[in-house]
Amino acid sequence: MPSKKMKALLVGDAMIPVEGFEKATRKYLSDYVEEIYAYNWEENWDRLQERRLIVEKNGPEVEDVLPFIEKAIDAEMLLGLFVPVSKRNMDLMPNLKIVGVARAGLENVNVKEATRRGIIVFNVRGRNAEAVSDFAVGLMIAECRNIARAHHAIKNGIWRKEFSNSDWTPELNGKTVGLVGFGYIGKLVAKKLSGFGVNIIIYDPFVKKEKVEELGFRHVDKDTLFRESDFISLHARLSKDTKNLVSEKELSLMKPTAYLINTARAGLIDQEALTNALKNKKIAGAGLDVFWEEPLPENSEFLELDNVTLTTHIAGTTKEALTRSPELLVRDIEKFLSEGKADFIINPEVLEKENVKKWLKELKV
Ligand SMILES: NC(=O)c1ccc[n+]([C@@H]2O[C@H](COP(=O)([O-])OP(=O)(O)OC[C@H]3O[C@@H](n4cnc5c(N)ncnc54)[C@H](O)[C@@H]3O)[C@@H](O)[C@H]2O)c1
Ligand SMILES: O=C(O)[C@H](O)COP(=O)(O)O
């Protein structure tokens, strides 16, 4: 048992209300946390969406000082989802020792600065892999079988059966599905699709060929994947190396009957190249849950196209994923504080710092 317990600031928002963080903290961290400041940041979904974009666009240096941080300046632990942990906000909380983000993306945390100060940063990976993998398979079928288009037509009083792909609307059985990225989500998409009788090929330069083959899939290079697939689903993270991973060249390798599904990040695809490929029927269609600008602008060309299925960045937001996220986070922090081991510390080098060793010793980690 620690001799001194911590104070925690829990920040909920429209996606994960603070009650989720509070419940998990009280359940798993009661030995380590004695005082809880709990705030709901944004109740309004539209405003949250805007904020989220600002945070992602400007990166971790966003100076979005939250008024409630001023009320909890002595907190040692800060848990949230999109809460901006900028340099300025860290200045406001001089006792901060642990930052926990209940998602994988760390766009809203200045990890470098946190590391410099000796703040341990936890994130949660794989929390919504079930949700997104379900959705990717759904989007694939919705797009190639015209589900959304038929729905849209019937709601507008039209009994529509003819679509641009009507002559060759495909079944999944026997087709080749190419997955770009074989991490938490890509792996589950492969597993779920296995029941559909498809051949699965994988392009992921950071996953060993043997690992992929062990699971019964084929490890291929990027060009092969784009050339051979009937469906391509993107599951890589966006970075400077993966930006425009799908450009005019990759699209030109695709079969005219092939579909591109993106539940990952829009920046993986060159927007203009995709618009042209769809307009000119170079590929059969696309299912997109993520966009270069969100919300999708009213004048977006995608709204005019008849060979796309568009959704509003909702692949990851199931009830289970949102409930699981704070719980996975808090359980990992508890594991670290009680056993000295953790799965989700993003800056383990911080554990070598003298100030960190000192407070961990006080906590008896
Ligand atoms: N639409 C949504 O609501 C939603 C929700 C959650 C996650 N996502 C997105 O889904 C994507 C996948 O998430 P994840 O949790 O599976 O990520 P992950 O980090 O577990 O997996 C990403 C994989 O991509 C691989 N990769 C890296 N560079 C690559 C490259 N150049 N080509 C091919 N593969 C490459 C990595 O080796 C890794 O295996 C991310 O872009 C994430 O932002 C979207
Ligand atoms: O909105 C999204 O795309 C997801 O919430 C991102 O989740 P992650 O940061 O956990 O991948």
C-alpha cells in the first residue's frame, strides 16, 4: 500500500463522459488515488468535433487552457480522451506525474515535453479494434452491394435496382481482400473476413512474413496488393511516412472492379487521385469513414459521386469500445503502480529519471 495517495483530475467529454473514468478509477485505483476532481469537458458533440480537429491540426502545442485545470492544479494524475496536454497546461499542473489518454492517438499530448519533465504518459491501443473491424467489413459489403444507395433511393421514393456496378456486383466468396496495415484492427478484419471464404493478402512492412503466414494469410509487397485485390482496406496509422500511401500510382494498379475501403485516416490517400479514379470509373467504388476535412464540406465532390458509401467517422464509437477505453487505461496504470509493469507506457525512458524514481519509491512501485 502506498504511504501517500495521489490526487487525480478526470476529464470526460461527449464521447467518454467523466463517469466512465470515475467508475474505473474508483474500481481499480482506490489504493493509489484518494481525491478525484472530475469534469465533463464538452457535452455538445458538434463543438467537440470542432475542437478535435483543432487539436489534431495544430498538434500537441495547442494552447487550449481549460478553465477547470486551474481548479485542479495540484493533481498528480490526469486522465482523459481529447484533453490537450500542452506545455502550458503542464505548467499549470506542476505536480503532474501521470497522464493517461484513453485512446491510441496522442495528437493532443506533447509527449516530448512530458518526458522532459518526468511525466509518465499512458495511452490505450486496440481499444476500438472490434468496433472498427466490424465496421470495415460492413462498409465493404455496403459499398459493393449498393446497400446505402438502395436505402437512399427508397427513402426518396425510388425503387432502384440498377447501379453503376450492377453487371458485376460481387460476392465476397472467392475474392481477394488486401489489407494495408496488420496491427490491432487489420488483424481482426482478417480474422472476421476468414468466414467469408476470401483470400487475404497483407501489406505491412513492419510485420514479419512468418507471422502473417502462421495465421494463414499471404504477405505481399504494396504493388502486388494493389494489383491483385478485389477489395482493399486500409488499417495503417497516419504519419509522414504513410501520408498519401495510396496515390495515383497505386490507384492505377487497382482492377476496375475493385473497391477501396478506408476506416483509418483520410491522409493515407491522395484525395484528388481518389476523386479522379472514382469519377473516371478507374475503380469500382470506395467506402469512406474518414475525410481530409471533417465534417465533410458541403461542396465536397464525394457528395456528387454514385460509387461511394460515406459515413461520418463513426467506425470506432461503439458502446463497448467507449466503456472499455477508460477501463483498459486505468487497469494498466494500476498494473504499473502495483507490479511495476505496464503495456501502455508510451515514454518508458522517463522511468530512468531521478525525480520519477524518487516518487515511484515513495509509492513503493
Ligand atoms: N474510423 C475510426 O473511428 C477509427 C477508430 C480507431 C482507429 N482508427 C484508425 O485505424 C487505423 C489502424 O489502427 P490500429 O489500432 O490497428 O493501429 P496499429 O498501430 O495497431 O496498426 C497499424 C499497422 O500499420 C502498420 N504500418 C505502418 N506503416 C505502414 C505502411 N507504410 N504500410 C502498411 N502498413 C503500415 C504498422 O506496422 C501496424 O501494424 C489508424 O489509422 C487509426 O487512426 C480509426
Ligand atoms: O476517432 C477515431 O478515429 C478514434 O477514436 C481514434 O482512436 P484511437 O486514437 O484510439 O486510434
